[in-house]
Amino acid sequence: MPDTQLFLAFVAAVTVLMLIPGPNVALIVANSLAYGVRFGLVTVAGTASAMVLQLALTALGMTEVLGRMGVWFDYVRWIGVAYLLYLGIQQWRSAPVDLTAVRPAPKSAGGIYSKAFLVSLTNPKTLFFYGAFFPQFVSPANNLNAQLAILCASFLVIALVVDTGWATAASRARSFLAPHGKLRNRLTGGFFAGAAMALAAARTK
């Protein structure tokens, strides 16, 4: 089992992360607005399917790497802190993205599912992010495999709940996010940078 405090911090961080829209949410919102909640949920199923594969690859990779690192375990986590800080600065400085410019997939359950799966699977930053994010909440004193399994399952459940919420509230979310792209970047960047600094402070205790 993960450390209780680390697990609660993980749940809070993932919840905030999922509330900040990215490519998956943009497509979920676009399809929900264009075709209704049913097709929004098909989009959620597609992004979640890709997420299962990504999480499995991440867990397998981290089990191998972290299991062999031994005394270097904390150095891996410091690299993760640095990467999260880099993401925060990059997001803060990036140009706003208009989420209303995202086109819905063709109105076909299979087509919508496939596009959602590919959009989620082919995001080049996802595996790097998972690799930097998950080790921050793993305790070397506990069973590594069990911790990663619980964290990955929890991540997937939270993502499904929040993305379903995006699908059901698509029209309201889209109208809010359209003129606030810069605010979205600031929130995302601030979250990443804040998480990096908080985790860095925790490492020194």
C-alpha cells in the first residue's frame, strides 16, 4: 500500500490535473457539444482505453527502473521534480489555445472512439509526464509493485470521473474556456510549478 499521506496528496494532485483541460478534454467537449453526452462518453471511453495502455507501460517501466535504482531512487524523483517545473514554465509561457477551434470527430461511435484513442495515445508528453509524476508518490519503504498498481488504478478512476463530468457539462465548460485560454495556461503552469516546488520541499524533510 502507498503511504497514506502520499496517496492523499496524489489523489488531490490528479484531481486538479484532470480539471485542467488538455487535448483529451478538448475533444471530449467538442464531441459532447456537437453530438450530445452519449458521444462525449464514447470519447471518454476512447481516451481512457489509451490511458490504460500508457499507465501499464509506465508502471512496467518504473517497476524495472526504480527496482534497480536502489540508493539512486531519490535522484530519479529529483529528476521528476525538475521536469514538472520545466513543464510549468513552458505552459506558463505558451500561447493561448482556443478550445472552440477543436473540431468534433465524424458522427460515428467507432470513428469517435478511434480518434479519441489516437489523440490520447499519441500525445508525446504523456509517458514522460507519467514517468516524472508517479515516482513522487512512491515510498521506497513499501512494496513498489503494489503501490504502482494502486496509483495507476486510482489515476484511471479519477480521470474517468472527471472526464465524464466534462462530457456532461460540455456546453458550459466550452463557453467559459473559449475566451480564457491565457488563464488556462496560467493555471496549468502554476499547478505544475507549484507541485514541483512542494515535492522538492518534501524531499528535503
